Amino acid sequence: MQELRWTLLVLGVLFVAGLAWWELRRGRQARVGELPLSRTAPELPQPLGTALPHELPFALPEIHVGESLAELPVLHVADDSMIGLRIDGEPEEVAPSSAEPEPPIVPAAEEPVRHRGVVEVLNNPETLPDPIVEWPDEAQRRVVALRLVAQGERFQGRAIRQALAAEGFVLGKFSIFHRSGPDGRAVVSAASLNKPGTFDREAIDLQRYGGLNLFAVLPGPLPAPRAFDELMAAARNLNDRLHGALQDERGEPLTPTRAATIRHTLAAEARPASTGSG
């Protein structure tokens, strides 16, 4: 029994010694594997701009300027229409239309002066005669007014002047704008909502305005319903140009119902007067 113990003790010591020797050997092999295989110094990268021995030097190809471009053809256009022209400047043939040409529109003799060309009015406002302003006495007159107010920023004076001129308004008596009818008498007038309501001919382009007060004085050169129609047409056209908001004389939004009510009232008031005069 004693011999068996010694035998097992010796075997255990041998096993531990062998295991220690094995682990030591593995550690040495691992450290050897980490070392570089070559002891020579690593090659440094070549500096930029130097050619390698086995490569040919690189050079940019020479650029030669070719012949100058031919001059582009000059287009001579008789009018401002570009229809029927090709890119190369030669007119494109247009097949003749079988339909008969429309006859030119001849304006009526009694057409108001405000229907002249917009360009002529804007460039030469003095070509339009001053409207004749003949309003009834204050006790007998009635004023039908509408408002065109600015939304957000105020209207620029130059924009107001051009819009009024395009609609046939002329700066005249009382330093406000008037638009005449066929007989030259003022039908619709436009004053500024800024007090005192007048316009300075020399400074209008430099100022800003909160809106326009458009009105017709009755009785006038046209019957009351027709005068209101002229007033409404002028207000809508000016609003399309200036992009504001239309209101009635009380500052309420000018709805179609409100406009129809004003016109109906004017027609009803004019009816007894026409009956009595007959």
C-alpha cells in the first residue's frame, strides 16, 4: 500500500512537470511567430512627382486651338413674334391655312377714350384729355363709393399710377384721378385713402398708399345703374392689377350679393324720377 502511494505521487509530479514544459514550449513558439520574417528595412514610399525606375515619365498632351467658330447668323425679325422661326435663323415654311383671315376689329365711333392702347397711355399720359368734372351741388348729389385696400404692405405709388393709367384714369381736377365717358365728362373718380386723399404728380411714384377710394357722383353723364356698372368694372380691373381687396363704402367685403343690392337700390331710386319727368 505504501508503494502504491509513492508510485501515484511520482506519476503526478511527472504529469505536472510535463504540462509545465508543454506550456513553456507553446509560449516560445508564439513569440517567434510574431516576429517579422525579414530583417531588412521596409521600403519607403516614393515621393510625389518622382517616377519609378520601371515607369515612363507622364506628360500632359498638348492642346492645340482649332479654327475659330463661324459667326452665328443674325436674325432680323419684323415684329416681336418668334412663331415660324427655326434655330438656324432661316424662316420655317408654314402651310397656308384654308380658313379665311378674320376681318380686323374696327372700334366703334363712340368708344370711350380709355380703350386706347395701354402702352400709349403709360408712356404718354398727356395724350388723354382732362376729363370734364361737373358734379351737382352738394345738396343734390349722391356719391356711390367702393374701396380697394392693400393687403399686407401698402401699394407702391408707381404701381397705382400705372394701374390707373392702364384703365383710362387721368390725374386732373382736385388732384385726383378721373375716368371719362363717351362725352368727356367724368364718370368714375379715384382718390387716395391716405388723407387728404389727393395725389402729388411729382411724388406719387415715391410714396406708398393704403388703398383707393373709387366713387361715382350721381346724377352724372350716365344713368345710375350704368354708372355703378362702370364703377364695378373699374374696381375689379384695378384689383386684378394691384391684388388688393374690394370693400363697400362701409369697409365690409364687397360680395356679389352686396354689389347686386347696391345696383338694385340705385335702379329703384332712379325709376320714380324718370316716371315723373315723362
